[in-house]
Amino acid sequence: MSPDSSRRTDDPAQFPDGLAQELLDYSRGVSDAKTPKEVLDGLHAITSKRLHLNVYVAIRFPDRATDWDALELGKTVFLHESTPKGLWEEWIRQVPHKLPVGYMLARMSLGPHTATESLQMLEPIGVDRWGFELALKYGVRDMFSCPVGGRWLVAFWSASPFGKEFTDGARIMIFAAGSFAVLRLDQLAPLFAEPPDYIITPRELAVLRLLSIGMPFKEAAGYLGIGEETVRTHLKKVQLKLGVRSRTHAVAEALRRNLIS
């Protein structure tokens, strides 16, 4: 992935000619789209023409971060036809055996980012680089990921490094249009996954929040006005519900599922 610092201009808020209006018109009219394909095609038609930025995929995140079986084409995953053939198939085939750090970052992010920015921030080494290297194998030089509300990811890909036209203003407008796309996808693609077979109580979540900032059991008990053993009981129940093995694992899984922040 090539550094994308060149995307910045003297006026980072400027837009390529016509981009802002086209994305605004798209956001206003996407509610009329009849299928997920129409939703993605409309967005792709604008970004590919103006920025050479192709729509890759829209993914509805499963409740459990590593529930790879829940990522089903046509149900929770909507792949755009511009995506290089074989990229998604190889990714989903390998992902149960390798941690996809880029995907995990997108699940936990609230703002858009490029693959280059992810590499610079995470500095992955060894096998953690496999997702980025897989993209390069299929001719993807960079990606732009737009996580929406912790529920969806709309991702774009480019066959060349991002240029000067990919300004901060363009990024914001694309993210906004992607958010409107998700609103329509939510209507067109009802949730197919089964609802969680557990309910974590407000008190259990309160315990998790305190433990997530490193508060000892005794101090958490005093903070909540309950006994220390009650705190431990709440934690054990949460571990059972989340299917985890330890306090640290429980906190990490709760963060992945956006149960606490």
C-alpha cells in the first residue's frame, strides 16, 4: 500500500468538480433503490467516475466478531461486481485461520480510514499483514473503509494510490453517502442472523466497564455498592454468556461487540 499523504491539498476541504452535488443527490435518492445492488451501483457510479474509487463491499457485522459463518453473500455481505474476482472468496476462506487486523480495526472504529493509514497506525508484522498483502495480490493498492454505527462496513478499493483529489472533504462526503446507503440496506436486507441467546444485564455491564479500566474487584464492589463476591459472580455470568475464558477475554469480547466503550 502506498502512502496517501499526497491526497492533501492546500485546501483539504475542496471537492473534485461535481462530486459533492452528486453524492448529495445520491444520499437524497438512495431510499428509492429497490435492491442492495442498486444501492451499491449508485454509489460506485459516482466514486469510480470522480475518484477512481470502486465500491468493494457492504458488510453487516455479526454480533460475535469471529462468527465467520454469519458473513453470507446476499444476506449480510453485499459484494460489488467491480471487486477483483477471487479476492473475497480467498479472504473468507483464510480468515478463520488468520486474524484479520484490518477488519477488526474497522469493527471497532467510528470514523473512516484508508488501508495505508491502518498500516501506519498498527504496524502489523508477520502473519498480521496477510490481509493487506492479499489485497495487493489482487491489484488493490489501497482501500477506504467506512464503518457506520458499529453495525456496518462500507468499503472501497482503488487500483492506484489515492491522489490529490482524495481530499478531506471528499472523504467526509463519501462517508456520509455510505451512511445513507447503510440506512437503505438495513431496510432491504432484514437481519437474517438469529438474535443473541443471552441477555447481559445493566449491572453486569457496569461491572465490565469498571473492570475494563483496570479497577480491582474490591474497588469495583465499593463503587457499585455491592459485595466483592457479587462482582465476581457477575463476571462469571458474563463469561458464560459470551463464551470466554477469563476477565481479560470478557472485556475484549465486550469491546468487540460494542457492549461497552
